[in-house]
Amino acid sequence: MKILVVGGGGREHAIIKKLNENPAVDVIYAVPGNAGMAEDAECVKISVSDLDAIVDFAKSHFVDYAVVAPDNPLVDGCVDKLEEAGIPSFGPRANAAIIEGSKVFSKNLMKKYGIPTAAYEVFTSAADALEYVKTCPIPTVVKADGLALGKGVVIAETREDAQAAIVSIMEDKKFGASGDSIVIEEFLTGPEVSVLSFTDGKVVVPMVSSMDHKRALDGDKGLNTGGMGTIAPNPYYTPEIAERCMKEIFLPTMHAMNKEGRTFKGCLYFGLMLCADGPKVIEYNCRFGDPETQVVLPLLKSDLLTIMQAVTDERLADVEVEFSDGAACCVVVASDGYPGSYEKGRPLVIEDEVKDKVFVAGAAFKDGVLVTNGGRVLGCTATAEDLPSAIKAAYEVVEKVHFDNAYFRHDIGAKALKALE
Ligand code: AMP
Ligand code: GLY
């Protein structure tokens, strides 16, 4: 079989390694992939936003199955175009990917169908929003409606912060048209849990839960990033809470999307907060999370391609989705300065003995040498029988990867270990 994977980061590397475990897979094309995954996939220099070129490539190379991983191409209809060209694909169509593509849509969906989430107001005028934050409870949360590279959320500790966020998103158009509308919502507190799920619109099958570490610095300090590390399973996510989430959030969301004529097929990501009065949705993503995928898929015992094809064919209930009882930890090694400005092009060495434990997020070849090519460069991942061992093993992998100005957090999993005590 010929598989095409759209995307080029650590998440895609984790997906590709897992797909390669299926003996029926002959070749995987990564569009665009990155140099660090060249041993696992054939990298094709096409941008993830050039949907027509992706479809042309898939057709001319007789691709049997496509997996679209990143948010932008999903929201822009990459799966629609691939399927129209006769190529079965994993991922939601554009009319369902809107669950991530528009926060106004997802908040209104949750309100309409009684799915627990933070109380909110929608604004299409900066003047109205500025008036509202004069008196709303503080802290408050300001969110750009559309996709914003994961940076469209501002936790405003003061009224001035809230005003500044509104001006920057709605008037200065920091995220372009994504800021034409905003959501201002209640500030919630509680442990956060990421639950990725497979769904074909008929059943929802949650994957093992995980915990992201979004801030750049130890102790959850510093700027928000795309994620500096993950652990799975998330110890806060007990079987009782999981049962409640299925009943109050996962199934209601699937049914709501069906009722709206927007059946979601693919990986639906639930970003949850476990509040004192129950679990609530912080965000939906229409895709695998990154770096969550880098801990979740190594724990998947069943065959990923089989599951994905079952999602496409709407027979997910018939296949086995089994996770190991162990734990996993992923420590992201980034270029110093990330998520601000950072240098690229540093020679990158991954020692042979850990090659199978490193997902490469940002690398390129320069004069035949592997060099860094991104903020997040590597995801050093280990699985073990329990969380403490997985964390220890992941940091041992970190010792065996090398580039100048490498930066990583030293406390990935520390909060989870505390919860276990
Ligand atoms: P998002 O980009 O939607 O994942 O938001 C980024 C982060 O902001 C989340 O992981 C939360 O930590 C935080 N956040 C978002 N919404 C809220 C909220 N209503 N209350 C408290 N924290 C929030
Ligand atoms: N790690 C969070 C995300 O993928 O959105």
C-alpha cells in the first residue's frame, strides 16, 4: 500500500512510525515531512496549504490512503478534495473541522446541546468587547475565533490585559481574519486533561489520556508554546471521570455534530478541564494533538492503519483499539529562544541507540548534514511499565541527542507524579 501523510512535525513522525508497523505498507509519502524522518518516509516538497498540489501528487502516485494531520489543511477542506479525487482519507471534512476552526461555532454548539464548557459571550465589534470587559469578572479569557497557530488565547489577569488582547486581535488583526470575531469566556481552574479519540460518527473510542505542558519554562512559567512535553496516562483522569466525560461530553458532541449535518470522522481531540463542578471542554481540536500523539501512539497496541481505515469506512465499532497498561513520557527538545525567535541550522546528532525513541519535529539537511530547522526540534519519548520509569527513560533519551542551544524543560511529568502520591 501507498500512504500519504500530510504534515511535517513530531506528531506526523509518530503517526508515520506507527503506520509503518503494518506489513501491508510499502511506502509512506510525507508532505512535506522533514529531514529527520527521511528513514521512515519519502519526503515530498509540497506545502500543507497547497491542497491542489497534494491531490495531484496523490493521484499521480496512486496513493491508496491519505492521513491529514494538521489543522489548517483540515479546516480548508483537504480531506474533501482527496475524497472527491477518489482517495480514501483519515480526517474530518471541512464542515466538521470547523469544530476547531471556529471557536464561536464550537461554543455555540456546546451551548445548544448542553455540553459543559466555560460561560462565554461572542463579540464581532471591538467597541462592544471593550465595554464588556469594563465590568466582567477578572481574570477572563479572550479567544480569537479562528485558527491562530495555537496563540489565539489570552488569559487576562487584569482589565488592561483584556483590553490589550481585544485591540491586538480585533483592531490590529494580529491573527488576520481569525480575529473578526472573538469569544470572551469565564476563567476556569482545575487540572487539564487531553483526550484524543477516534470517531466515525457512530461511536467514539477514546485513546489513553494525556497531559500537555504548554509553558516554555520549568514550573509552568514563561510563554505558552505548542507544548514542551507530555505524559500518558494522565493520573487525574480516573475511570469515574472518564465515564462521566463519555456520557456528558464525548457522545453528546458526536451526536451534536451529526444533528448539525456535520458528521465528524477522524481524531477528535477533547481539551478538558476537571473543575470542581465537573469536567468541562476548554477546546476541541479536529486532529491529533502535538506532542500528545507522541505519547499516545507509542502506547497503542492495535494497528493504527486498520483503525484509521475503519473510521473512514464507518465501522470503527468492529475493530480493536487497545492500549498498553504502561506509561509514556515525551520531552520536547527545542531551540533556545522558542517560542520567541531562535536560531536554525545547528548540526543535529541523534545517537543510534535512541533513534527509535526520537520523533523529529524540525530538521533539515544542509550540505548533507542534519541540522535543526524549527523551534521544537525533537520529541524524546519513552514507554515503561509505570510513569516514574517512563519519565526517567525519556530524560535518558534526551542525554543522547545533541545540538547547540538545545533547550528542554526538566520537570515534564512532575505534576503528574505529585497527583499519583
Ligand atoms: P487553547 O489554545 O484553547 O488550548 O488554550 C490554551 C490554554 O489556555 C489552555 O490549555 C488552558 O490552559 C488555557 N485556557 C483556555 N481557556 C481557558 C479558560 N476558560 N479558563 C482557564 N484557562 C483556559
Ligand atoms: N498540544 C496541543 C495541541 O496540539 O493543540
